[in-house]
Amino acid sequence: MLDTRHPELLDTLASTLDTMAFAAVMRAQDPSSTRPPRRPHRLSIHFTSPLRGHLELVAPEFLGVLLAANMLGTDPQDPEARDRAIDVLKEVLNVTCGRLLQQIAATLPGAMEMSLPESQTFDPDTDWAPLLADPATAILDIEGQLVAIRLVESP
């Protein structure tokens, strides 16, 4: 389920992925029964604008490989696509956050600042269930890979 305060998040992510890597985004069929992705990474980017918080993406490393291969015009077995997987996921998050904040800032006054994207550890055995339980989390299928995305506002 996606927090309805920011419905533009999914459209922004879908547009970003389509433009950058020719990738399609769909909602997962049954998010409540999904298993965590294999070899997931938690990527986040912090921001201050009219809002303060962070945008978080949990995605399998293989999605980064697929996106990198699309962007490089090669196939997923290419070592360069594998080497750039996490950087590509960070850049997708960076562009998505920037575009989303531009939309939000258009309706609210104030300056916008973003941190660099970061990659943190994600333990699927302990971290996946709480992520699914958060009503701000959307579970998506991107090119056959299960991902979670959420916008977390801070006070």
C-alpha cells in the first residue's frame, strides 16, 4: 500500500525508469504475501525542502545489473553492467527524488536540498516484514524484480 499523501511517487519512479533505462514498473500482484528479493540493498537519500525526510528503495542487486545493461546497451552478463549495478540503483533513486521534490516544491515555498544516495545493509530475514507493514511502502515489480519504495517524512 502506498501512502496517499504522495501519490506522485510511483509515477515519478516509473517515468524515471522508463527514461533512464527503458524499464517498466508495475504494482506487485499480492504485496502481503511477497518474499523479500534476493540479495537486496537498501538505498536511501535524505532531503530537506518544504518537507524533511528520506526516500528509500529496497531492491535486489540484479535489478541494478538489468538497468545498467539497458543503459549501457549490453546484456546482464557483461562485467561492466555487474560492476555498475549499485551505482545505477543510486542514480535512479537520486533522479526520482529530485523530480519528486520539484513537484512537491512547486506547491510549497522553501529551498530544496538532497544528500548523496547511500547504500545500507538490509537483512531480508528481519527487515522485510516491518517494511511490508509500513503503510507508506509500495511493493513493485520492475522488470520481474520485486522492490519496495517509500517516502518517510521526518518532523
